Amino acid sequence: MADSRGLDWPDYLHSLQDDDIRVLACWLAAEGLLVGEFMEVVDRAYAAAPEPWRAQTQAFMIQIGQPAAERYVLRKRRFTRLMAMLEEALASGALAGEVAPQELELSVPPQPMPRSVKTLLDMLEHARHGQE
């Protein structure tokens, strides 16, 4: 899990209180993210961050890691919405290129794939102990 260019996940997760781990699991569940997906996004931000941030894991997560994950969630939601609108337009008989995305509306907005908080907590606990 720990990579020379990625965050030391076991160390970071050990630094969190159990309540903080639960809050993270609840956020991941609400956003439809898996633990590995979250870690990958944060690891990319970590690898791109200036060197001084690497010695300040907590500050990095607050200032860079969490915002990067939140931006990822927004992009993922927008992409899911656009894909759902495209599928709905195609099912209605539209041909590719006939309709601009801003002209489309969804009858039912897409929902994130439900994730179990317990499953996510288990995954975070495995990562906390350095297990894959």
C-alpha cells in the first residue's frame, strides 16, 4: 500500500481516531467511492505535491488530499450524468451529434452506486494494518 511516491496509508490511517475512520467510510459510501479509488486519487495528488507537504500528512490531507478527492467526485458525477443523458437521448431515437448536452434533461438523476459503510470500514481497517 505504501509507495515511495504515494501516501503512507497505514501510518495515516493509524493517526486517525476510530470516529474519523467512520466519518471517512460514511463519506465514501455517500459519494459512491471505494477505498482504493479514494487512495488512488489522493496518491496522485501526493505525488504531484511539492516536497514540503510530504512531511505533513495531516496538513496535506486537509489542504490537498481531501479537496482532490472532492473534485474527483464532482467530475465523476458530471461524467455519470452526461453518460446517462446520452444513453437516454439515444434510447429516445436521437443520433450522435444531433443534441447538445445542455439541451438534455434526465427524467431521473443518476445515483451513486450504493456502498456499505461496514464494507468500507473493513477495507479501511485492512489498509490501516497494511493489508491489501
